Amino acid sequence: MARMMRAQVIEAPGKMVLKQVPVPEITPDEVLIKVSMCGICGTDWKIYKGEYASEFLPMISGHEFVGVIEEVGSNAKGLKKGDRVAVDICLPCGTCYYCRRGDALLCETFTQLGIHTDGAFAEYVKAPWKNCYLIPDEVDALSAAFVEPLTAVMQAAKKMDISIASSVVIIGTGLGILHGALAKLRGAAPVIVIGRSESKLRLAKQLGADYTININEVDDPVAEVKKLTGGVGADYVLESVGTPETYEQAFNMVRRGGKVEAFGICPPDQKACFSPYEFVLGEKKVSGSCAGIGNDWGDVLTLLKYKRIDPTPMFSMIVPLEELEQALHELRTNKDLIKVFVDPQATERKILR
Ligand SMILES: [Zn+2]
Ligand SMILES: [Zn+2]
């Protein structure tokens, strides 16, 4: 009989069931990982509600994980039982037009582990061995489980390519807090973070922002940014909210010749308004960035190892697997919660901040 494990299975939109399922069987190109920790992401809520990737249900979600290798496929190199690993969740096809150009994030049949295939809200998860990154001893389990969201921030930072002593505005205080931290690491000055939650703006300051703007307290965030940048606007603006309104603010607060990085995801049917005239005469630039891939994992682990970035103030609590569904709802209603992790081995929740 197959070995069994506990897993939270999303059987249909809005229906999550904790049940016994077979431990995944690996191919020679995969490893089996015992999950130590898995972060809960906004995407998990969307999968749970059937708003994203619903054609893949029933499935186990969970893509921000760290674990210990339990079994190694015969083709795997440089990995052994007991190794702690983080996993690049990207599963590009490798052969389409974009993959062959080296733009695997644009793969025509792009899927991700834990989003389109079974993930880590379970005792075990399997992954291709080539996607595994060894975790340095200096990096603790929670930070390691936070590598995946950090890779998305890392990829955006590479695309923005901030030059030293440039002004940077980040709109949003979810991953926005980390975009601010990486901008500072790249030598940006000043780093300005815009949000609506005082506690999250305080955290943004703690992680490196020079100024914060609470939109509940100002009439016009564009005017505030101009005031802080000598009247010209910001060299770079990163949108990390995902509403047409905040995108319009981003287009208006970037200086002439400056660059907008589009990161926040709007619903597909929404449109934002901007002036092509200002983009042409102002020589403004815009680029998009949605996820991390490949050595973004290695690069984030390097930054964590050498303490160039410390995300731990963002960690709110750890819950047992049993409480995943409840925690998904709490994340919607309790705006002070930032990062919540599931520990499949835990029996009770642990508050971290
Ligand atoms: Zn995520
Ligand atoms: Zn492809």
C-alpha cells in the first residue's frame, strides 16, 4: 500500500479538506522533500477561491516552501538525503519560442509548482532536482521559506536596474516593503514608500525607507513625491499594489526620463489612463516584472546568508496545517498580519510579532 501523508487539498473553489493522500512518487529527475515550512501567499487565496488556476483543481497549493530532502531520484546530482533546500517553482517547457530565447518567465505553457501542480501545504512535496537550491546554514527556516517572494522582488530589482543615488518610490506595503529594502541596497536615495497602513509603513522605515507617505493623510501622493524630489518627480517608481488608480499615480510621479516598474497585478479587465503625450515628450519608460526564476533563488540566498536583507520583522505567525483555511481568512480580515507560515509538524500556532 502507498505511504500516506496529511495534506490540505483544495477539492473545489472554496472547499479545502485536510485528508490523507499518498506521498508523491518521484521520477529519476525529481526529489522528495519533507516540508519544514510553507508561507501563505495571496495567490493561495485566489486558488482556494477558484479565482486563479481553477482548472487544476483538485490540488494541494503552497509554493513558498523549504524542506529537507527525503528521497533523491537516480539522475539527481549534488543532492543527498538530509539536504535543506529551497525550490525554484518555475516549470517552463524549455522548448517554446520564449524559452529558447532565454525568457523562460514568458514561456507559452508556463506553470509553477504549488500553483499549477501539487505544492507544499502537506507533509511532503516533490520537485525537479534541477530546481533545488541548497540553503546556507546561516539562513533559518522562516527566511528560507520566504525566498520565493523575495525572488520576485529580486527579479524586479534587476529589471529596474536602479543606479546609485537615484530617487525611488515604491507604491504598496506588501512586498513593497522589500522592494524598498532592495532599492536601498542598490544605493537609492531617497527611498520613498507609499501605503495606507501606519504599522506597515513603520516596518517599511525599519527595513530602509527614508520617507513614508500615508495616503490617508495626504490629498495628493504625486504632489508629496514631487516635494520630496526637488519638484522633478522620482527617477524610478515601482507599483506594487495592482489598481488602475495607483498605476496612474505611478505614471504621474515618475520624472521626465524616469522609469515605472509594473509589479502589482490588476484584474485582467481593468484599464489605467495615462498621457501618451507625456510619455513621448517626457521620454518615460515602463517595464513589467512578475516573478523570480533560476538564479534569483541563489542570489536571494546569498543576500540572506550575508544579512544584506532581513525580512524577519515581516513574519507574523506560524500555524499548523490544520489551521491553513482559517489563516487564509484571517489574512483577509486582519490587516496587521503580514507573513503567515504553515508548519506541517506544528500542533499549535506561534505568534511571532
Ligand atoms: Zn507567492
Ligand atoms: Zn516555454
